[in-house]
Amino acid sequence: MSDLLLGLRLYARGAGMVLRSPRLLHLGALPALVTAVLYVAAFVVFVRYLGDLVGLLTGFAASWSPGAQQLAEAVVGIALVAAVALVAVLTFVAVTLALGGPFYEKLSEIVDDTVGAVPPGSARSWFGSVRDGLLLVGLSVLVAVPLFVAGFLPVVGQTVVPVVAALVGGRLLVLELTAPALERRGLGFASRRRVVRSRRLLGWAVGVPTYLLCLIPLVGIVAVPIGAAAATLVARELRGESTALPASGHARGEPSHH
């Protein structure tokens, strides 16, 4: 539980750094805003045809009683929304990080430099961001399929499945959000996965809030840069480096307001 509390503190610290720094906020919000516009348009189309999709998938209940048919349609509708929400959140962050790779690399570097020395490793390439983003999309789809099936189960589909989705989604998100900082420290995908898995609660404390906030329309525009800043602090913690802010608490290049 100490890792959970530490992770929540790091998340709050990352949020404070982003919200107090126009530079960090602008760096992280611009790619997220572009992606959000694309996703809102896609979601409108999804909602427009949701009834048709539910009807297509519940053809087996056509001969059931009206009450049973409505229950089947409700269960299928909720399962569809849950599956789409999981894929949307994970792919939203993946697409945002892929489109704005240089922006989040810079954001992570500024957070690193604010807290301590930036490691001398090479910066993450745009190709690397896209590659890992596509891998995250693939993993999210693989996870969404069993969750979609489990969503058909009465009660469990509406209670346990959302919790599992948040935990799995949070794990995948923190894996991607810590990538710039950990890759700067010479860790490839397999090594990053192993390091993040070594302290699950620490990762969940940052990944799950980011996942949940990204479920709220347009909030992801701010949630992604906050998650990226907090994940950089998590990366420092995972590597045994200091995560304490200096007395001034200002990012490089930010004027002091004392």
C-alpha cells in the first residue's frame, strides 16, 4: 500500500507541475486536442449507429418476451460501450503520443530536468513512438475482446468488468507514458515492461486515474500531459532516482512568481 500512496503523491505532484506551467500544459495539450477532435467525431458516428449494432447482435432474442429482449439489448449495449471505451481510451493515448511524440519527449525531459539531472541517453525517435503506439493499440484490442464477452454476464459485466478494464487499461497506459523517460535511460520495451511490472501499485496509482479521466469527454486533453509528467516521476522512482521537487518547484525556463 505504500507504493499506492507514493504513486498517488507522484500523480498529484505531476498534476501540479503541469497545471502551474503554461509551457508544460501547452506542450501536452496540443497533440491531445487534435486527437480529441478526431475521436469526438468517431464517437458521434458510433452513437448514431449504436442502436443498429445492438439490434444486429441481439437477433437471437427476437422470439423472447419483451422484457427479456430489452434486458438482452441493455446488456449488449453496455458491453459494446465498455469495449469501445476501453479501446478508445488506450488508443487515444497511443495515438496522441504517436502524433505528439516530440512534444511528450520534451515534456518528459523538462520534468526530468526540474527534479534532477537528465540522463545522457538518446531521445525517443518518432518511429519508436509510432511503433510502441501501434503495439499498445494491438494489446488494447486483445484485452477488449474478453472484456466484451464478459460484459454479457449479468451483474459481473456491469460491476467486475469495468474495474478490470480500469486496472488493465491503467497498466497499459503507464507502460506507454513512462516510455520516454525509461527509453532515455536505455530501457527497451521488454525491459520497460519488466520494470513497471515490478511495482504494480505504483504504476496503477498513475495509470488508473489517467484512464478514468480520459473516459470523460475532452478531459483527456489535460489528463494526458498530467499522466505523462507523473509517469516521468514514476520512471525516476523505478530507477531509484530522486522525485522531490526543488524549493522553487519551477520547470526549466519558467519564471519564478515569488
